[in-house]
Amino acid sequence: MMKKLVLAPDKFKGSITAVEFCELVESAIKRISPITSIVKCPLADGGDGTLDVLKSHLGGQQITVEVNDPLFRPVKADYLFSEQSKTAYIEMSSASGIRLLKENEANPLRTTTYGTGELIVDALQRGAQRILLGIGGSATNDAGLGMARALGYRFYDVNNVELKGVGADLIRLHRIEESSVVEQIKEVVFEVACDVGNPLYGHQGAAFIYAEQKGATTETLHKLDRGLRHFGSLMHRIRGVNPQDIKGAGAAGGLGAGAVVFLNARLLPGIELVMKVADFVSKIQDADWVITGEGRLDEQTLSGKVIQGVLNVKTTQKVAVFCGSITLQKAVKEIDYLAELSTLAATPEESVVQASDLLMQVAEQFARKIL
């Protein structure tokens, strides 16, 4: 009886993309068992590599736009747009990421998500009806004020001076004007890949947990947290939404909260969002095996990563995991077959360099044993 396999890996960081994993494993298995039915469904968790994975499912083209970087300087930023499905995938880090700044430039009191908002505007102008937003790697702590300002929201202090939409503006915010907001956002579905559950403010909030790595001093952390508290209180009072009650509100310097408040967005774990786009649950319905994998099987694997996502939704299917190395101390009973590439190499470094060949070897071994 012909077996059906679904290939649903994450990337092997620094060596194999999720799309390449699927190509290599399919080739190896077909060499041993030509009649096996194989469905390729590369996955990602919202981090690096997500754009390529979504492109494999959505199709579409990469759009390049000149926008403002976190310090309001011009920068070229890319996003993915599918004309067929009217869907855009935007990585906020391409416009508002910490990677765009030199170390001595990082200061979340001065940085903005304005460029991310400009990318959203461009997607809306192209007719996007659904926008997927990845919010990792930010340089910002503005609770999405900058993004919202690019979309037409206007923010003023108590003296009616307009605010630019940077972290320092949060504590000064007094009034919001919405008469110029882009009309299309009311008709668009916004989904945000958000893999942290931090609240907006407090000791586990956006400022105290994340702002130091964005250049904040101890004094700055307290200023930002006071600003986030003020923002949360104001939004609760004038818009009827308490951002502190939103799980993940503190993601990307409060952009999680801003996306809900200003875009009516839904926050989803990255792997859930990608699985939804990939129609993963439907694809595995009649599968015998799901083959997944990642570069390292460790404690983080069981905290919202791709392999855990696969294990969470699989039903009667058996699961095989091909990984570069294993540091996880405990066995995972839901994994039916486990292969480690590094055991076939002389050194850990060699296992990375030869990852493609080693992956094909473990895939062939799997085919000989199972198919």
C-alpha cells in the first residue's frame, strides 16, 4: 500500500532552508521508494526564514519600498505580496529593526515604527485584503505610535503639539485624532506573528524585559515603562481597550498592543500563523507520516517552535524528526522516529558543512526502515 508523507520542517540555521530540506528529503526518499506520495509543506515560526516559507505557499512577489528607518532616515525595505490572494506578509524588522542601527545609535526613546506603517500603507494601496505582520527584532518601544501615524492617526500632547511617534512620546500623549486614518484598514484582516506573552508594562513588560538590548539605560527603562503605563491607561479610557489585558501586548516594544488597538489585529504564535497560511492541518489529514526537523533539538523546541507545533496538531499520523544535533535531555514520546545528522559526521563543524549530504543519508535510512 502506498504511503503518504508530509514534509514539514523548519530551517537548519546557517545551512539548510526549510524549502531546501523538502527538496533534499523528497529526492532521497524517492530514490529508495519511488511510489511514496510526498507533500512538501515547509514551515517557520515567525523568525528568520519565514518570508521564504510563506512565499513558497503564497507565491507572489517581493516588493521593495523606500521608507523611514527607526531614526527617520530613508531605507529600502522588502515585503511579500500575493496579487492572487491579496495577501501581504510584512516583517517589521525590515523597516524598524535593530539590525538597521549601529550600536551607538540604538535608543528606544528616539526610535519609531513609522516605516512599518509605511509598508502597510503600500500593501493597502496594492489592494491587500489580508496582512500578516511579523514583529520580531525591533529597535523600538513606541507601542506602535509610529506605525499608526503612518496610517493617518495623529497624536498630540497637552499643549496640542503633534507627536512624531517615538518612545519618548508615550508619556506626553494626551489626544488622538482619527479623521485622516486610511479607510482601508477597517476592511483588512490583520494577523500578527507574536511568540511572546509579555504584558505591555511592569517588570515583565516591554521596557524592562526587552528595551536594554535596544540601547536603553536603567534610567531610560523607567521612563519607557512610565510611558507604556500612560499609553495603556489612555487607550483603556478613550478607546475602551485595556492593552495590559492582551497577551503579547509587550512584544516589539508594545507593537503587539498597538496592532490590536490601531489595526484591530489578532495576535497569533508564529507557527500557528504559518500553519494557517500553509493549510497544514488539511494536508496531513490522510498522511501516514509527518517528517519535520530543525537545526537543534533543545529545550526551546518545546516552546512554540515548529516541531512542537507539528506535534500539537497531529492526530493519527506518526512523526519523524530529522535534526542537526540533540541537546534535549528528555525523550518526547510523541516523536516516533528520531535522526541526528551530527552522529554521521566526524565533528560538529563538519556536520554543518555537510548538512545537505547528511540529511539525504538520514532520509534514505528512514525510507529503508519504514517504507
